[in-house]
Amino acid sequence: MHSNQRFKKQAPSKNLIPVKVIKTYSVPNEAQGLKVIHLNAQSVGNKITLVNDLIVELDADIAFITETWLKPKGDEGIVNQLRPDGYAKPLNFARTTGQPGGGICVIHRESLDAKCTVLTSMTQFECCECKLYTNGRSVLLICVYRPPPSPKNKFTPKQFLAEFETFLDEFSLNVHLPIIIGDFNLHFDNQTETYVCQMRDILRTHLLTQVVNLPTQKKNHILDWVVTPDISLISNLQVMDKCISDHKVIVFDLPFCKPKPVKRTITCRNKNIDNQKLGTAIQGVAEEMKKDYNKNLVDIYNRKLKELLDIYAPLKTRIVTERPSAPWMTSHIKNLKTERRRAERKWHSTSLSVHRDIYRDLNRKLKNAIETAKKYYYCHKIEECLTSKALYNVANTLSGKGGNSQGSIPKTIPADKLAERFGNFFIEKIAKIRKPMDAASSSLPSFDCFDGDCMMMFEPVTKEDVMKIIKASPPKSCCLDPIPTPLLVIHLEHLIEPITAMINQSLLSGIVPVSFKHAVVLPLLKKPNLSPEELSNFRPVSNLPFLSKILEKVVLLQLKKHLTKNNLLDNFQSAYREFHNTETALLKVQNDLICAADKGHTSILALLDLSAAFDTIDHSILLERLSKTFGLSGVVLKWFSSYVSGRTQCIMINNQTSPVFDLNYGVPQGSV
């Protein structure tokens, strides 16, 4: 028997006292600690490359940049360029008082679950809080920037201390006090200064400790602090002079595991399809469909083509790990980085100003080399843009105006549950908007009666008509399409007859196929700077089958002839009208204002924005107006009735779909 087992057997249990185990903050090894950095940049506008490179070099998980000098609006391009690859879009908490300077920017890894908000109740200092979640634990970090007192801002140390003490009092009721970092503009090293002594007393009263004990600024004072309720939370604290500003960089680790690289599941098909074999198979399906055009062609078309695609290009699912990349990186930049690190080590070993100058010179050379490489890379990307959309996407990336992607959805909720929540939210939103409208529907004015020739029938279309529309349409696809649209275009000669038959079948019967009325909705963030935690900050974008769009365009062409012939279009309508757009509408308004001013008249411009305008359309009112005002009847009116009724949608997030929701109001956002 083992000695330990023998000892346990002989130990009398009545003499054993249970000991409460206290959970300590520790990580398996130091390399896994969560790395935090702070830098007072003294304007990031001309230091984008240096700040970006600093975050990558130090492998920071979250970076707090104070005194960014960024504006709340107009600096989106600068903010976007501060983001290294693999990091979330930087959060710009700019000064809102209208005075220049100040500002805090937070940059964290994309894989780090962080919720950051600005605290606006303070008047003497700028402040934001970030709550980090990892492995079921959380920590609250607060970043502070206190502007130095001046006759212009009329701030005083006394006012700051009083407000900061009140600020700490609010947190004293919490179980966990926050870790506070930032630029306090108080010389913590000057122990005889009255206000510093008072600050020390305030921290001591709240059981907080300031742990930075090395100068953080070129005048050898400690202005940048790290304040913690527990010194064991802070490890590997370093103060580094990276020659970016007058302030040094503060780096430390928190006892939390580093976030794992983001993994995502991708589903794709092999692009190297044998188009000759696929074309032969598609031709066989088309010949089979020709035998009986009285059946439900759409269902047969969808089923058969999907089966063929699964045979010749089966779906493959892979789990990929997202790794940071720098496509503009060159061997010259790598060599400069190596040389700079060597110079930095030499400077730190000798502390001579000449070696510091060498390091600064290499820093400047590296900055110029990176900026040149990036410029060359993006110039090449722009030259490769063959369409205006591709150019627009590159411009959006550079300006920071992009971001309407599903990468911004909340990450703390499983995708299937979140999809269902979005589905319920969008339906409930429509119901809330519709409620007062339903109450007022009884008092609607009567519609003008159409006195011309009614549009009762659609004209059948030819193969040439349909082919022209398909080739002129953007080759977009969604998950509802049986085959990708580019493949459809390649094999269009085999499929044009059944497609034309499907469209004519719908036009002549006045019935829209059920599969054409189901949409997959992607929730997209309205603006990049909005919080993804609020569902109201998302807009639904409907994705419909490609052929449903072709059917809509066929109907639209015939409807426009009727509207134009009978002069039914409103003179002031600019949307969904040939030779009209936002520019023509703005020119009209501007011209009217100028003409009114020339005549000495006063003008008032009233702007109206209807919330969820397309989603709240009443089907019965729409159909009544189409009949009475626009002269639609017979099969045409029946087709529109079929088009708006029986519509459904589901929400898709990360390839997970919600249950199907019935749509009692509205028309799809993506419709023609």
C-alpha cells in the first residue's frame, strides 16, 4: 500500500477541519497573460503607423491610447488605420466639448470579448470603461485622461480630486474595484506636493495602489499611472520609451488567459468545376423539364440543379483559424525591424543619447518604409478594381466607413438563439409601428379613380428578353439559389427555355412561386460606430433567389410602360425611376431654394424619415390603390396580390437560421 494511502486511512476524520479554498488569480504561465498597454500619443494623426506597429510588436490584447486629438466625426479614416489586422474596429471616445485635444481610443483583439463605453458624467477628466470577459471571468478596466489645468479650461487640481473621489465612491459599493490606467497629469513621484499627497490619501482610503514607480514622461515624472485594488493582479509591469511622444508606454499583464484566435466555420464548393460535364448534365435536366411545362417548374428546377451541383461541386466544410496578416509586408521592412530592435537593445544597455538618436532614426525609417509599402499595395488594389463597386469597397476600407458586416453581431449569444431573437425583434418592431397606423386606417381619404385603359394582362416574354435581363443583372447569389449565378450565366443557353417558361407561367397565371416569396435576412449594423449589443442598431436586408429578381424586372418593365403611357408617375418622384436619383432630387431642391432666395422669399425645408417604410406597407391598402389609382386589374392585380401575400423570412447568422416568420405587412427590402 502506498504511504499516502496508508496515511489517509489512519487519519481520524473527526480531527480534520474543512478549509475554504480561495480562488486566486493565476494563469498556467506568464505567456498566456492578458497584455495591456497604455500610451499618451499626443495626437495620433501623424503617428498611425507607429501606434499600429507598437500594438503588433508588443502583442497587446488591449491598448488604451490617450490624447488622440481625434474628432467625434470626420476622423473615421484615421481610426480605421489604427486597427492592426486581427483587431476589432478601434473605439474612438473623442472629446465632445468642442475644444481641441484630448480623446481616448481603445483597440482590442477581435477574439477578446470586450464591452467598452464612455463615461460622460465627469467634467474634470475624460474617462471610458471596458469590461473584459474571458473563461467565465471578468475584469473592469477604466482609462482616464485628465487635461492639465489652464486658464482656458479653468480646471483646478482641487476640483479634479473632489470629482475623482466621488467617482471612486460609486465603485466602492461594487464587489470588484476596477483597475484604472491613464494620464493623470499629477507628479506621483513628488511626495511633497499637496495635491499628490491628497490623491495618495484618496487611493489609500479606497484600498487602491498606484504601482508605476518609474518616470513615464521625458521630464522624469510619473504622470501615467496604473491603479489597482490588488497588486497581485498586475505582473510584468514595464515602462518603455518607444520615442512616439513625450510619454512612455506602460505595459503589464493581467492574470487572465489570452483570447484564443478566432475560429470560424466556412462552407464552400470547389471552384474548379468541370463545366463541360456539368453543362451536359444541365442540358439533360433542361430537356427533361421541356416534356411537361404544366408542372411546378420552379420546384423541379431548384431540386434538379441543386442535385447536380452537389454531384459536381459538393459542399465542403472547414474550420479555419484567422491569423493576422500584413499583405504589404516586405523583406526591407523585416530587415528594418530587426535593425531597430538591435538598436533599441544597444540604447537600453548604454543609456547614451547617441544610441537613442540612432533608434529614433531607425524608427522614422521604418515608419516611412511601412507607409510607402502600404501606399504601393493599395494603389495596386485600386488598379485591379474593374468595377465601381470594387473601387467603392477599397475606398470604404481606407476611409473606415465600411463595417456593415455580420462580424459586428453580438458574440456572447449562440448564433441560432441570436437569429431567433433578431427574427422576433424585427416582427415586433413592425407590429409596434403598425399599431397607431391601424387605429387611423379607418379615416383614410378615398383614392383617385383611374379613368384610362386598365392593365389586365401581362404579355408573355421571349427567350431573348429574359436573356437580356439576366446578362444585364449583377451576378449576385444567395443561399436560396440552386446554383451560383455565375454558373447559371455560363450555362444559360441550356437553361433559358425552362427559365422563360417559369416566368411566363407566373405572368399568365397571376401566381408568384412560393419559393420566390421566401427571404433569408441578414442583420447588418446601420453604422460602424453603433453598439452591436443593441438589436435596434441593426437593419434587416432581405436576400431573395436570383430568378425572383428576374421575374420582378420582367413585371417592372411592363408596368413602367403602363405608368408612363398614362402619366401616373408623380412629378416629384426620384426613387425607382429612370434618369432620376439622389443627385437629381438634391439639384431640384437646391434650385428651388436659390430661385426662392432670388425672389426674396423665405424657405423652410422639412425632412421626413419614415421608420421601416417598406416593412410596414399595408397589403390591402396597396392593392386597393393599385386597382383604383393605377388601373391594375385582372391577372395583373392577381399577380401583385400573390406577390405581397404569403411572404416568409428567416434570419441567418453564421450559417445558422432562425425559424420561419410570416410577414403580414411590407415588401422585401431587396425587391426591385
